[in-house]
Amino acid sequence: MRDVGTAMSSLAGEAQKLAGELSSFASDVENTQNAIRDLLDKLKSVVGSVVDQGVLGTVARNCSQT
């Protein structure tokens, strides 16, 4: 019985360690997703400005005037 108790205690410790590592990984994923969203928002505004002020914007404005 003592071996079972020792094994269960060891298993619980490993499970707790794994849970901590998974939590840390999930936090890293969340931070990465937020950074990607921020980057996409910045790119969207830059690309939007380029398109609106560039050749595509001119074509779009010309098409809407006809």
C-alpha cells in the first residue's frame, strides 16, 4: 500500500507540473495572438491608406463616378 501512495503522490506532482506548463503555454499563445491582431490592425490601416491613395483608389473613385 505504501508504494501505491508514493506512486499517487508522484503522479499528482507530475500532473501539477504539467498543468503549470500548459497554463504557461496557453498564456504564450494568448500573447502571440494579441500581437498578431495588433500587427494585422496596423497593416490594415497602412494597406488601406496605400490602396485608397494609390492606383487602386483612383480606379475605384473613377468607377464610382460613372
